[in-house]
Amino acid sequence: MNVLKKIESHFKKVFLTLGYNSEFAKVSFSSRPELCDFQINSAFSIAKELKQNPMDIAQKIAESANCKKYCVSAYPPAFINIKLTNQELSKLANKLRSEPNLGLDPLTQKKSILLDYGGANVAKELHMGHLRSPIIGESLKRLYKILGHNVISDSHLGDWGLQIGLTIAQLEEEKKLDFYFNKAGKEPIITLDMLNEAYPKASARKKYDTDFKKKADDYTLFVQNKVEPYFSIYKKIRENSVKKIAENYEKLNCHFDLWYGESDAEPYLEKTVQIFKDKGLARYSDGALVVDVARPGEHIPIPKKNPYDRQLYKNPMPPAIIKKSNDGDLYATTDLATILMRNQDFKLDEIHYIVDNRQSTHFEQVFRCAKLSGISPKKQVLLHVNYGTMNGKDGKPFKTREGTTIKLEDIISLLTKTALDRLEKNDIIGNNKLALQIGVAAMKFGDLCNQISKDYVFDLDKFLSFEGKTGPFIQYTFARIGSLLSKAKDFNINDYSINIEKDIERTIILNCFKLIQSYYISYQEKSLCPLTNALYNLASSYSTLYSNVKILSEKNSSKKNSLLSLSILVKEHIEQALNVLGIDAPEKM
Ligand code: ARG
């Protein structure tokens, strides 16, 4: 139910009778809740058009619009304030629960959207820096679904790049791959610990050891060309990594329809490159194949100091490299081939990539290449949903005190342990499952409640608090309502009926409507921030009622029924919203 549209329809009629353009009847939630529930601000615009006094217009509208349902008044300088009567608000409140998804109407234009998120790299440990994509991506997926879209989620693992060559080169030098290279000894079990040790070493080494870097490049190419034993080693590494990645994603409530990686686009790589060649879109530059994607005006060369300098550009949108000079594939190549593959497998209106801000240029290049070449049809929307960095309290990307990145596994353990300690205060001892649910809620809500493109500070203690704008607070409110309802033995669900009397009850219902609206705003903004805010406001208004009113000992039985009904509605709204955020709603806390 779109409550704003409902009220608007009344005002549209009024506007028409008064001879005003009904398009001006735009209702919004009040910015001054102490004065009214909703407002219309367009008296100013109408007055300007008709060259009349805005307050006079507001007054005329208020007089004509006043009715049994709505108390309408003009407020200086020319606002139109609307307050619903308790009776009307109760009527709307009672309808909500009988509607699908508690009044959350599906969008009229249903689309097929593929969401590319997670993006974990095999051979590298999942660490804190990899958290935002799965958290944001999973909740966007759930949001799109509840609004009626067809959604496909793909983990798009990083499994075709240099990290593979680096890791193999390192492990080989450590003589851990003798079985493959020298047919010596038993087949080794390539554990994740081995990879975790090898990759950072190799990654540091490639910066100063050019021979090693060359080797890693060659090995990457061998894997990409399925040369043995490199390819078999690669497959083992991938298998072990993916198992672990999947386990961790599971703990975070992140589920994928497709567990594809860059490597799955391999059969499409050659074709992709050929399209660019055939269409005359690619040229060779220093042996590499590149596509010029800059638009007129963007590609401003900085004069070279001497002829041997590399060309630099001002405000550059550099050419996209689609083949290395050693014929290896790059990140852009696999991304383009993946678009080709996806468009062959599915009919997609949109593809959204939930990836770090720092890859903005990469995606802009890939999107332009995809459009130039026709790999992505004209009408298809390619969108980079970019997010900021998760920082430590020092404002820098989150690291341990020793300056190393924290493994995702370790942060999950830390969250669980801290939640366990916190639960002890509520006399809940040793419930690991619940502690994990709370820990994950803390982390996810702490992330999602920020403006998506901004950096934010990861503050575990704050996120885990049972008070304030946190995941655990919302869960706690949910659990408290559950426990209240379980004690209301004499309440029969057939008596469900909300009868609003007090201001706090009005606020709660209005917050339910605002929560409903926030799903659409979150969808528009591709950010869960509006939803988390609205959810918090709802939970916190309910908490006010809970602390001030003894619902169970209410003498008047119809009043008690109404309060319990209101509690049920709030509980269900919280559960639905938490579910969209990918956060569990435990019954007890
Ligand atoms: N594996 C990449 C990284 O760690 C993220 C993948 C994002 N998705 C994509 N289609 N490029 O940076």
C-alpha cells in the first residue's frame, strides 16, 4: 500500500476542482512530525504560476481538502499540513498485514537483473577488505527480489589472474609442488594455510624481483592456456579455496545462484577479442591489444618531455587493455567475455557490479568497451554500484595492531566471541549459534547503515551494542516483542485489530509506512542506508511504547488487543526488513 499515493488521490481531486494542475498534488511525509503526518509543498509553485499569494492558495486547498479522514491546515509561509484522524490511520494500519509483504507493492516494471558481488579471489585469503561486496550485494539482491524483480546472483570469483601464477611460482620454489614438477613423492594437499603464506610473500616479491615476476606472468599464462602441470595445480588451488570461501559466505548469510569465476568465461575469451578486432575497435600498443574508450574531449594528451616517454593524459580515460603483450588475458578481458557469456545464457535487462570505488575506471572502461562492441545490447543497463572503504578507527583501511589485514574467518570469530560475552549479561551462556547471528547482524548493520559510497569506521564495540542504531538493537526489539507475545496467552489472532489512540501509537504506524517507503528509496539509491534508518526509527519508537506501557497488564481488553496487534505488525515488519538486510531475527536474546 502506497499511503502517499492514497492521500494524493484525494488531493488530486481537490486540486482539479480548484482549477489547479493536479500534478502539483505531491504528498510527502512531514518534516515536522510534531505538527502533522504528511505535507504538500506545492502551494508556492502554484502561486508562482498563477501570480497569487502562496498562503492564500494553501488556505484554499486546506479548506477544500478538509474531510472526515484528513485534518488539513495551511501553515506559514505556505505549507499544507495533513494529519490523519486516528480512525483513518487505524483503518490503514489494519489493512497492512493482510497485504502481500505487509503492504510492500511490487514495482510495476519487472526486470531481470544479474548481480555480480562477492568477487573473492582464489589463492588469496578472504579478509576484512572483502566484506563489503558480499554484505551489500546480498542485501541488494534481497531488496530487488522483494520488489518483484528476477534476480540472479553470481559470485564472480577472481580465479584467472596473476595471483594464480604468483602462488604457483612461490610454492614451486618452496619445493611444495615437487610431485607435479618432478614426479617426486606423494601428491601434496595444498592447504589454505599454505596459500595464505605463499601469496603475500609472492606478492611482495614481485615488486622487486623481476625474474620472479616474469616467472609468475609465465605461469599465469600457462594456466590460462591449460598447460600441465600448471593447470592441474591451479584446479586444486581453486577447489580448496572455493570450499573455504563458500563456508565463510554461508556464515554471512550470503548465497549465490552461480558460483562462476573469471575462468568460466574462458571459452568466450577468444571470441570476445575477435569481435573487437573484426569491428576495427582494437589497436596494438607496445605489443598489447588496446581499445580506445575515451570520448572526445576526455582524451587530452600531456605533451611528452621527450619522444621516448610514455604518453600521459590529462583527465584520462585510458585505453582498455584486452590482451597483454605476452598474449595473456586481463581483468578487462574476462569481464567482457563474462558479459558475452551472461548475455548468451540469460536475457538480462541489467547487470550490477557491487565493487569497491577504486575500480571505477576499470568498470567505466569495460562498460564502454561492451557498448562499443555490442557485447552488451544498447538497452541493457550496466551499473557499477561502488562503495567506500571500511576503515579502522585511525581512518585508514582496517588492519590489525600489527598492521596486517584481518582474515574474514578471524573477524567472524571475534564477533562471535564478543557477542557471547555480551549475551552473558543477559544470562544466555554458550549459545554460539545465537552469538554468530548477533555478531553478523552487528557487522552487517554497521556497514549497511552508512552512505554506500562513503568510507566508514569499523567499530566493533559500537556495532555490537544492544542500544542505539545497531543490528543487535533491532534484533533485541524483535526478540522482546516475541517474548511479550508468547506471554499474552489470552490473545487470539482472530482478534487482530489495531485501534490507534495515543501519539506514540500514531508514530509507530507512521514509521511502518515510512519503512515501506524506504525500500523504494533504497532501491533508487542502490543503498540500504534509507532502509536501515527507517527500520531503526520503527524499532526505537516501538521501544518507547514498550518501556512506557504495561501492555500485558492492560485492563481494557480491546485496548490490550490493539496494542498486541500493533506489536505483531511491528514484529513482522522488523522481520521482513532484517531478512532483506540478510540479518537473522532470533526469537530469543
Ligand atoms: N575479484 C575482484 C577483486 O578482488 C572483484 C570482482 C568484481 N567483479 C567483476 N566482475 N569484476 O578485485
